[in-house]
Amino acid sequence: MSRFNLRRPSVPRRGPASAVTGTGQVTTNHNGGTGHLRDARSELFLLAVANLVGQRSFYEQAADRDDRYSLLVRRLAVSDPEWTLALLRWLRYGAGLRTAALVGAAEFTRARLDAGAPGFSRQVVETVLRRADEPGELLAYWTSRYGRALPKPLKRGVADAVRRLYTAPALLKYDTAAKGYRFGDVLELTHPVPDPQRPGQSELFRYALDRRHRPESAEPPAGIELLCAHDELARVPVEQRRALVTAPGGAERLAAAGMTWEALAGWLQGPLDAAVWEAVIPSMGPMALVRNLRNFDRAGIGEQAAAEVARRISDPEEVRRSRQFPFRYLAAYRHAAESRWGTALETALGHSLANVPALPGRTLVLVDRSGSMFDRLSERTELNRADSAALFGTALALRAERADLVEFGSGHQRVEHSPGEGVLRIMDRFGWLGGTETAAAVRDNYRGHDRVVILTDEQAARGDVLAAVPAEVPVYTWNLAGYATGYAPSGGGARHVFGGLSDAAFGLIPLLERGRDTGWPWE
């Protein structure tokens, strides 16, 4: 009788797992439909990558949204500090989200102090401070929320960052009278020891203190050429300044003195005309160029200068270094009056979507255009989550081997697109579609596709959203709002949720389809 060579019952193959996972608990979402709760790490991650702090969303007031973020950070700072530290570091450096990282570091520190838990706080404060104005930003947030007493981990973390960040160019750019906490204030509150590996930092610190307390008599250190050159420019009579800028070598002199385009109008004490813009364009960064396209048009810069702007904003290396969100190029496209920027912005957008994969087979891409998706991303832009969903969905459809691109709300309809078309042109074909009938959109459009991608806020009105899709067919949900509930279980099998305002998570789709588990973006 055979003992070993027997046919054994088949064991279902476990599908690849992804990071955002549910608890199995079911509740009601903001729209009255079924909502699936997620574990704390998943909820915090999705909220963090979608939450521009201080901004309301369709279903949450700004204060409620910020409180939920703070509570999640504080909870995980105590129970899982290493993971939370990694998240906050990645938010600042990987996701490019400044305010969420700073607020998170402050709440992390407060929570560990309250719990009497040593370690991690100094490290998290230092690691999220990436730009020289951010130590002051962090101190302003802390004192507005917790008073002027600064705990040692906070002071030491800020001091560590100051030694790294405070330079002569940073002083000229960020140490302005408009700031509540000047460089000198930060130095007095945190007492950083100058870095011996940075010659002149001790003199720079003294100068920052003089600028704060004795601005009329503050003299730049003789050994720091940039500060001395800037001081010379400040002494040029106002009536001679415009001629200095537009004269041969004027732009080079401005650059050598650390004169930024933001400070130029104040120094000139008048508007920036075409000649001035053309003089400073070579020294401007790509983000500044994109932000000022409308100003260039209004001033009437010449074709040669415009060609240089177009070349730089569409250069792949410049786009990579600028780390702009893709939707910034959409905003510039809509706001710039002149059509001459269209090709350059389309090219730049393509470079910024470098992580969007070319998916094989047939892909169904569903873009949520319901009313709740039209809340603005921030008060400083007219763009909204619906725009971000349409932008990412269109890019994915254009790169896929075969894709059906569908917008949905109360109803749904196909969005026509052709290979080689630009994303920005196709964006004009999307509309506003009212409610959130996600289940109907999936049911009526799924026709044996190899995968389904849904870009949404997950607040479906009714029905089992994914009932029409066989369990073995992967469904990738791109959550753009970070609400507490999703419309389906996630994390294993063939159901996965990503989040954020960049294209980074799309790169996980090929990994999952090759059967690989995926973790958090920083892992």
C-alpha cells in the first residue's frame, strides 16, 4: 500500500500581499455605503499621502482631518516608533510632502514625551527638516499648539538640522522679516554648536543674530563673499538698479549676490518687465520657471528667452531634480495664457510620470468624477482630486497595451483616447458626473479585462463594488483622499490599495503581477 505517493488535496495559492490592509471590520462610509476599516498603519499612510495639512476635504472639515492625522501619528509613535519614523522621513524625502512631515514629527515627539518613552524623537525631528526655513516652521507649529517651552529632544533635533541647513544662500533666501521665527530666533532657542567642517558657520550664526536684533548695523562677515556681494547690491541707489540688472553681466552679478527672483521686485521697487525677466531666467530653477509662465507672457519676454524656458522645463534631468507633482504641470497648462508652453509642459508631464508602467493585456481604468472628488487639493490651487485622478488614469491608459478609459459618477461613459495623444489634451474630455455609483461602473464596463484600476476617494454610494470582477483578477484602487474606510477588503489575494499624489505607487503593479509581495514605499 502506498504511503507517500498519494494525491493530496490542493491548497489555494496565496496571492501576493500589499501593504495597505484591512481589519475585517465593516461600517458605513461617508456616502452611506459599505465601508471597510483598515489597520492603523494603513489608515495613517493613506491619510498622510493625501493630506495637505489645514485643508478640508469634501467629507471632512480641516480640523477633523488634522486631528485624525495627529491622533494616528501619536498612537503609532508609541506603539510602533520605527515604522512611524520611516513613514515621516519618506513623506519628506520620498513623497515631497513638507507640512505633513513637520506636523507628524512634532506630534510624534509630543506623544513620546507624554508616554515617558525615550529615544527616536530627536532623530525624527532632524530627519524631516530638509529646507532651511523648516526649523522655524516646526517651532512655530509647536509653540502654537504646545506653548513656548521646548523639550530637549525637539531642541536637539532642530539644532542638528540647523548645523546642516544654515548656509549663506539659505540665509538670504529664507531669513526674511515676514517670518515669525527668524534664523536668529531659532539659534537662540536651540543653541546649535557651529559645525567645524563648515568654515564660516560661526560667523554666519553671529550675522543671523545681528540681522534679527540689530538690522540697521548688521555687517556681513568679511570672509563670506556671497553675503558681502549681497550687501553691496543693497547699497546701490534705487534709480540705478534696473540698469544694473539689464546691463551685460548684470544677471551674473545678481546670481553671485544670491539675489532670488522672489526678492528682485522688492529690491527694484517696481515690476519685473521683459528685460528684467530675461536677465534672471538663466538663474531660476525649473519649479520657479513653471510657476511664472503667465508672468513671462504678461511681460512679453522674447522668443529666444521663451525657447530657453521651454527647453529647461521639459528637460528630463531638470524635471527629476525639481520633484514636482505631476498635477503642477496641469495647473501651469491651464493658467498660462500662451499656447507656446503646451508642448514643453506635455513633455515635462511625461517625464514626471516616469513610474507609470506599460501594462500588458487588457486594462480597465475607472476614474471617479463624482462631486466629492472636486474639492480642491489646497487653497492655493484650483486643481482637485478629480483632476489628479483623470491625469493619472489617462497616463496609465495611454501606456497600457490595450485600455478602456472610463469616467464615472452617477453614471459612466468612455473617454476616447488614441496612442500618441497628449495627456493634457485628453484631460479636456472629462466632466463632472454627480454621485458615486462605483459598483455600477465596474459591473457595466468589466468585460474580462486582465486587471482593473480605479482612481477614487472610495466613498461609493451602494452595492458590492467589486462583485462583478472575478476573485483572481487583480483590482488596484488608487485612493486620493485618505478617508478612514475603503469600499472593499484589501492587502491580499487580488485586491490592493495605493495612495498619494504622485505616480510612485504605479510601479508596484508589475511587481504584484509577478507574484511578489510589496511593502511600504520606503522598504
